[in-house]
Amino acid sequence: MAAKKGTGKQLKLTLVRSPIGYEKSQKVTVRALGLRRMNASVMREDSPALRGMITKVIHLLKVEEA
């Protein structure tokens, strides 16, 4: 079965709090989202997997629809 195409929605993720002092799994999640430095932003295509990652570290991020 073919993979579903994304809806085309883009999310802008910005790291606004440091993952220092949080669980290692949360630090790894922030890195997997492509965020390395404070106030760094990345654009990602919206997907259920991405939403799950965001939910895990929402207290460290600012999320905007782009």
C-alpha cells in the first residue's frame, strides 16, 4: 500500500527553553526535531508522528502554524 501524502501543513517549531535538567529522552526528542540551540527554529511538515514528538516536549517549544 502506498504511503499517504502529507496535508502540506507546515509547523514552525522554536526552542524557547533549554532541555538541560530534563530527562534524556526529552533531550533526544528535541534533537530529533532538528533543534540544537535556544531560539532556533525549524519548519516541519505536520504529521501524527511529529505531533507526538511535540506533545512530549511542548513545555520547551513554541509551535506556530505556517
